[in-house]
Amino acid sequence: MAEINVVPYIDVMLVMLVIFMITAPLLTQGVKVDLPEASAEPIDDPDNEPLVVSVDAGGSLYLNVGESPDDVITEEDLVQTVAAVLRRQPKKSVLVRGDHAVDYGAVVSAMVLLQQAGAPNVGLVTEPPEQ
């Protein structure tokens, strides 16, 4: 009776596991933003990743959509990109990550730009306070 030799399949699986373990941390990208702390409930919606506009300490804007989310985006490009995404997915959540050291006016300006792009609701991202 012929039997299937599963050893090569196990070897391939282990190699793939190692590759995924090494590359997964490299896939997370973002802009360094020192978020303010606040007690708030986390948003649980893994199927619908929100649009996140980040405002760094210098007041530069970043958007987590596109080919390079680590590049600064202009106000005009931000409005156009967010409007295009919201036309395709009107229920998409829109959030603003403002650095702790940034002027409050820069965060409000980002929220106004999102409103101009057609975002019905804009949330603010915070970090939970350290206990």
C-alpha cells in the first residue's frame, strides 16, 4: 500500500512560518506621533480599517492610504484622496491622530479638511493612560 510522505510538507510549512514571523513586524508602518492619553473604549471593527490622518509635532499631515503612508501629504491631496475613498466606501471611519505637542489649531485644521472631503464623522485617536 502506498503512503504519502508528509515530511517535505512539514518542512515547507516550517520555512513559511519562519518567513511570516520575520516579515510580519516589518509590514507595520506609521508615523511617530506622541498621542495624548485618555480613557476611551477601543473601536472594534477589524473588517473595516479606518482612514487615519496623522498630524506630527511639526504640523505635517500624513494619510494611511496610498503607496507611501510615511510621506507628507498636502492639504489638497488629502481632501481629494479622502473624498475618493469615501465615495467608494461611504461608511468608512475617519480618525485623526494628533501629536501631543502639536498646536490644537493644526488638529482642528485637519478635521476641517476631512469635513470638506465629505467625512460625516471624525474621531480622535488617543492612547489609554498608563496605570
